[in-house]
Amino acid sequence: MKHLVQNYKSGELALLDVSPPACKAGGVLVRTLYSLISTGTELMKVSEAGMSLLGKARARPDQVAKVAASVTTNGLAATYRKVTNRLDSYTPLGYSLCGEVVEVGAGVDDVVVGDLVACAGNEHALHSELNWVPRNLYVRVPSEVEPSHAAFATVGAIAMQGVRRGEPRLGDVALVIGLGLIGQLVAQLLTASGVRVVGVDPDPVRCELAEALGAVMCAAPESQLVDAAVAELTDGHGVDQVYLAAGGGSNQPVELAARLSRDRGTVVDIGKCRLDLPWNAYYEKELDVRFSRSYGPGRYDPEYELEGRDYPIGYVRWTERRNLSCFVDLLARGSVDVGSLVSHVAEFADAVDTYRRLSEGELKAVAVLFRYPTPTYPASATGNTAAFVSTASLPRHGHAKLLSEKDLRGKGLHGKGLHGKGLHGKGLHGKGLHGKDTVRVAFIGAGNYACSMLLPHLRDRQDVRLSTVATTTALSAANAERKFGFEASSTDVADVLTDPDVDAVFVVTRHSSHAELVGRALRAGKAVFVEKPLALSEDELRGVLAAVEESGNDRLQVGFNRRFAPLLRKAKGRFGRRVGPATVRYLVNAGRLEQGSWYSRQHTEGSRFAGEGGHFIDTVSWLLDADPISVYACADQGNTGLQVLLRYPDGSTAAITYATGGAASFPKETLDVVADGKVLRLDDFASAQLYARRRSTSPRLPKGRDKGQRAQLDAFLDAVRTGAAMPIPLASLVSTTLATLAVNSSLTSAGPVGIEVPR
């Protein structure tokens, strides 16, 4: 299918052939009929992508600050790979469309195949022939509404939310500054609400259009006509509300707002304009400045947008979905005219040229629509880029159901908890590639970690062939295919698991899917590398062990890379063999999560420690050459600090402090090992010191912070190729997983939790 994208590094626009998106539970697959270009927001994004790196930095100082913080935490090399990966990627365009439902995901019962829907979201309502759209980001379109008009629903919801923030009342007078697409819709919505509107825009054509659609008077900002109209309509008091729908770097809009507002009036910022508020003017009138956040309540909340959790109407009357529905209803009743705003309808095949004409000013427009072709039946629907023509032609994607209770129990695990035969199986230990020099690798998932920390180490290896990359979204798969040289990309996991030539599968998806995908890959006979965690519950861990037992395949590695860090390995060797028990102190200065991070979705992705804590437990266990036998945990009242105490068979103990409230300037990980009259000190994998006999020595290693990603990949690939044992024994992986899960159990019971691993 065709997908319009832009490379943020080069500014290149392209229509890519990509795999169709999968139809996941909780949403629908939509064939696009019309999508709307936001001539403000999208052209700003296109313009920004064409800037130099310095220009991009000036345009996004918030991102520059994040990069600086990442350098402090992760080091220059890792940050460079991360930033380069993000910049040199195709990103989607578009966020407002109308289309036909062609497939309905599990749990959706409010639409059926063939329904017309208006869709929203800059990750879901894209300029693309097919889009997967979650439940709260689409609404049904009544038969009275033209599909081309319904494509305006998202920008209509943005305008509507801005109007709601102003709280206009019947008979009010409002000033709308900026009569682009959003401003035109704001003016119409206010007029429909019984508000008299004065508009401001330097373009006389836009002023005439707004007047034709109901505004009392519109003129350029420097025109005295605006002042005169406001004075006449308000008896000289000033307008009740000002709606800022303008963009650009001029401070004129906020100054004009102050001058023409009444005492204690309201100023609502809808667009992205400069806001250097003149203090005296705003203070003397005690103006109420408000911001309007996109489509309405629910925006940027992943539980609302992605998981379909609605807000109770008694508490939140107008959510973003209700705003969408309300705007479509206004279209159906003829209360809003969007047809007059359409300056141009372009064929989707001409999308790149249309953006060029808009950017260069050749095409003057308030609103531009893309019209999508009526699909035709292909001779055959083979390959990932086949055209989709109807519901019948849509493939059934490989998103398997979660393992059933019976699957999780496995053969011989029923009633035995984790004390069955899960670690014995027939095993594939010793099964190498029979003389093959090249390991054929496939990836499930290609997020930022995979693309910055794993794939760069695999891309140029002569002994590795990157076969297929499968991701939830077609664009992320296409990006990985382009940047790292995969032979194919897909949105169907089955394309990876059923390929008989794939030797090893990397599972680098979100935490909640790890255990299921590992089980499927093991049953498919693949060697598996999975990023931490292996499982989020004991039930999920049972499922993995059942897969090992049933398939006889124990070729599994979890991405516990720190034990492979060159500095730590050299320091451990310098420390030497222990005689007595050790005391370990491990401080993890984890820092706060960014707002909206999927790591914070505990109900689906587990606690933050459940997702990340295995790293630190595994590191300690490797240093002590043993697995823990008990776990005790406690947390502070504000949940900014977690203390985990591990006991080991020889009497050694380890205290892991996982803190989220520390300073970003402090190293992320510091580790001390005390035993036999010696102390080993590790500072964030950048330096280490060994103190013994009144002397201290520092292992010499190449400069830079190396947490062992490359070395762990070397070890894993060597085991796959030769048939040697996996770098980390399966029993140790299970023990670390159980210990990580036991942290939450200990917090709940307020007591120690014993760890028993099936042997």
C-alpha cells in the first residue's frame, strides 16, 4: 500500500510502498477515501524538516535539552546512535481523514465492515491507503455527510475544543486572529453558537471567505476597520474572547488581543504563535489566558486513545471522541460549511508534488484534500506491497491470541507451579548450523532501542543476514528495512515465525508481548533473543517453560547485557576468586519517566522495576556466581525509591536501590562489591577501581561507556552458529525473572519471598 512519509533529517517527502497495518483488537482497519492536509501544522512540520541541524535545534530547544540529558546518562556514542536513528527515519504525515471500515478488531461492536468513519490522530489517521484506528479515535459518519466533508472532523474537533475553552455565551463578541483552516472553523462554530465574530488576517481572500461564512467583519491586523468594528459591536468595552489561531514568530497577535479585549476578558491560544505577553496590558485588564490542547480531553492519554478507556460523561462532558462526533453532527445538520473551505482536491498519487506546491507558495489554499483511488483487484496478492481492494482481499494478520490456561500449564506443569520439568525438555543444546557460516536473523519489533543498541552492531557483520523485520506499524518496519538492510519487512509476525530459513528471532517489542512471542518462536524451532523482561507474571513464565518442554527447544537468551560489559568483566577478573561472602551495593539512579511513556502503563506493561529490574539482579548474580534464594523489598511513601535486598546461598547479600527522584547529572549506575578485604567500585560502566592492600588500581579499557550490547550479541550468535550452550543458562534466566517478580510480591506481603527454580 502507499504511505506518504517525510525524512526529518533530509526533509525528503516520498510515497512509500509499505506493508498493510494489522487489524489489532480494540480498533478497526480503515481504507482511506479522503484525507485532509492541515496547511498550518503539517506545512510547519515540512518546513522544519528542511532546516539545517542548527535550525532544527533552534526550532526544538526542548529536544536539545533531552539530548543533553541523554549524553549525561548514556554517554555520547549511545546518544549519537539514538538521535541519528530518530532523525534519519521516515515519519508519517496527516491526522484527519474519512474512510471505509474494511476489518473490525476484537472487542469492537459499534461499527461493522462497510461503515463510513471519520478518523483522528497523528499516528492513526495518516495520509495512507490503509490505517488502523483505535476505538476512541473514530466516529461513524451519517449518510447525509459527504466523505470529503467528514475528512474535516479532526480539525473541526480542534476548533471546537478551542471554542469550548473560551466558554462563549449567547450574545458575546469574539475576535478570531488568524483565518487559516482552524480560524475559519472557529469563526463558524462561534457564529453557530450565537456569538458575533470579528476576524483578523493579512490575506484579504481569507477575510472575504470568513465574512461569507458568517463573520461580521474581517480585515488585516493593521486596519482601523477592526478597531472600529469592535468598538461598535461592544460599545467600546472590547471583545469577550480572543481566539489565537495564528502561527509564526510575530508577537503582534498577543498584543492585539490585549488591546481589543474587554476588562477580564479571555484569550485562548489554539495555534502555535509567539506568546511574549505584555505584562502591563494583561495585568491591567486581568486577562484570563488559556490554552486549548488539540482535540479535547483524552488527547495524549494512551489509556484513552490506545486502550479505549473512556472518561465518564458525568465528569468529562466533551472528550476528543465526543468532539469529533459533535462536529460530524453539525455537518449533518448543515450548521458548519466546510465545502467552501476546500481550495483544491489532489489525487493521492500527486501527494509529494502537492506538498511542494504548497510549500513554495505556488498553490494558495485554506484546505486541501487528498482523494484516494478506487482500488482494483490485483492478479495475485503476494508480497507485502500488494494492493488491497475489498474486505475479501484483506489478509488475516498473524496476531495470535494469548496462550490459554491449558497452554500455560503445559505438559507436566499443571498443579506444579514452576516446579515441573520446564528446564529439562529434550533441548536443542548442541544443535548448530551444520557448517553454515551465516546466521539468518529476523526481528519482531524495531523500536528505538533495537535500532540504536542492537541493529547497528548487526548491520555490517559478514556472518549475519538480516532476513525479515515485523512490526505493528508498517512505517517502522519500512524504516528498519531501509536503514539496516533487511531483506523484507512485514506487519505479520507469522512471516518471521514460519520462515524455515530463519535461524534466530529477536523479540524487541513492548513488555506485555514478550512471553507470548518467545513461546511461539521456541515452538517454531528458532533460537530466541528477547529483550528484558522475559515475563511479567509467573503464569507467563510457565508459558515459556511449557514451550521449552513441548518443543524441546531451550535456545533462549534474555538481553541482560551488563554481565557482558568489558569493563565489568575485566574488573571481576582483577578482583579474583572469592573466599568469603560478599556485600553488594547497587544504586540505580533511574530518573523520572517522560510524561506519556508506555513504561508507566503498569496495568498492561507491568511495573517499571518488573520491566527493568532484571538487568540489575542478573548483574549481581553474575558477579557472585550464584542465583538469589530470597527477596525482600520496600518502597518509600512517595514511590520514588525502591530498596531490594537479595540473599544468596553462600551468605552473600546485595542491596539494590532503584531511585526515580535523583538528579539527572548523577551517574545512572554505581556498584560496590565488598569481600575478602577488597572493594570493587564501578561508576556507570565508564570507570572502575579495585581497592586492596591499601592500594587502588583501575582496569584500563577503551574510552566510552560500554554496557555490553555488542559482546552479548557476539556470544549469542556464536552459540547459535556452533550449537554451544546459550551464554546465560536457562535456570539463571528463570531465577532472575522469579526474583524480579518477587519484588512486587514482597511489597504486597511486607515480608521476604523465597526463590525456588525448577531443576
